[in-house]
Amino acid sequence: MTEKNRAPRVGFCGLGAMGAGMARNILAAGFELGIATSSPEKANRFRSEGASVAETPAGLAMQSDVIVTCVPDAGALDTLIDGKNGFCQVDLAGKLFVDCSTIAPHNAGRAAERIRSAGGTFIDAPVSGGTKGAAEGTLTIMCGGETADVEAAMPILDAMGKVITHFGPIGAGQAVKAANQLMVAVNMMGAFEAIALARANGVDPKAMRQALLSGAARSGVLEMHAKRYLDDALAGGFRIELLRKDLGIVASEGGRSGLSQPASALAQQLINAACNAGFEGQDSAVLGKFYDLTNGEARS
């Protein structure tokens, strides 16, 4: 893929709340980094930090050995691949694509086929750990693809994450990410119901949360999501409408296999309701405010 003794040149598309931190960690690890973005502000910021800026995704692919993508959904990834000035407009021979977006397993398979048709290789590598993990390089990364391709991507994955697991062929990483999102959403339901119960009984929910962090109820949701809600730190982060999209993937994939999914179905309905109630654009922990609303305790 690269000349002997030369580190791969890395390209990055998708400099949102997660992607920006991930790209910075690739740069900090010493890789030559290029980006492509429609935002002049982001372009100028990354240029000042030492990255090069390509005018188009196709141009980025031409100058890179490994291309990392982290976009909101399958449609956005399709546009990067097949849109005007997309990756597949150029010869991708020798190029490795690492997709860190959260999409359905079959969409990862479709993207892999398109990249292969242009000569490149592809792995799905969705991530978990939130914006904090993205900024600190401590993400959990779930990989699907050929073993050789995952191994080739490992130096870049190591720059972005702490726990990196190869689960199987293309789409396997996305299947595990769907399971992750299911568990996060259901845990959020429990955490916010618990907070409401504590308040109703005159207990300080912040004190309750702190105590339960050392007990059997401890979880990443209690540690991070509940804290963001209690601190009213809901700007930016992983937007609730993206969790709605992810739970749609859970429902679709479960339906394909004929699974009974009562917990995920309820979580999907609550997240849909929160989005419809006007909470879009905020961190997914805003689900706590939707619980307040349903309990007649709307909080500013």
C-alpha cells in the first residue's frame, strides 16, 4: 500500500463532533494528514494545525494511502463514494478505506463493493466513546473486513482508539455497533427513570448518581449521559436524532432476523417522541428532559 519505511498518508472526511477529534489524534500520532471539507472554517483550522486540504473527496483519495470517513449516515457515505467528485471518480488501486460512520451492516457491504469496483479495499470500523473519547484517543473501535485490511489499518486505528476488536467480515463491526447503541438507549431509559424516582422522593439525583457509580448499577450511561443531563451540558455531542437513526438500524436488522426486541422498540419510540417534542440538535442525554416533560417537570 505504501513505499517501504514510509508511514501511510491519511485522508479524513467527516470533521463533525466525533471526526474532528479523531483526525487530530491521527495528526498528533505523526501521520501526514489531509482533509476534505465543505467548511472553510474547518479547512483553515486544520490547515493551521498542519493538515493539507484537498478540494474534493476524489482529490483527497488521490493524495492518500488510507482514507478515514466518519459521516452521519449511509446517504452521506454514498455521496462521498459516488457523488460528484466522489472517491470512485478516480482509480483507487492500493487505497484502503476505513469507515467509522454508524450505518447498517448491509450498507457497509454495499460501500465495500463500490470501493472494490474502483480498485480499493474497505473495512467498517464504527466507534463508541463519545466526543470525550474521540478527543482523547480512547475510543472503542469495532471492525469488520478482511484480516489483512484490518491489520493494515491498525496504526491509524491505534491513534484514534484504545480498544480495537476485529469481529469478522464486512458488516460485523456495524452489527456490534448496533448492539452498542441498543444497550446505550435502554440504559438511558433506566437512568432517567431512576433520576425521576429519586427526585420524587426528595433525593438529590447528583448524590444518587455518585453513589450508584460504585454499585451494581454503574454504567457508561450513568457516568457520562446522566452527568451531562444533570449538569445541563447538552450542547453539541452525539445528537439525539443520530441515536434515532441508529435505533432504526437496530429495528431493521432485528426485523431481518425475526428477533423479538421489546426493549429496543420502546427505546426507539421514546427517542422518536423526544425528537418530535423539539429536542433535536441536542446531545442524546436530552432524553432526560423529555422524561421531565412527561412527568410535568419541564426544566429550562
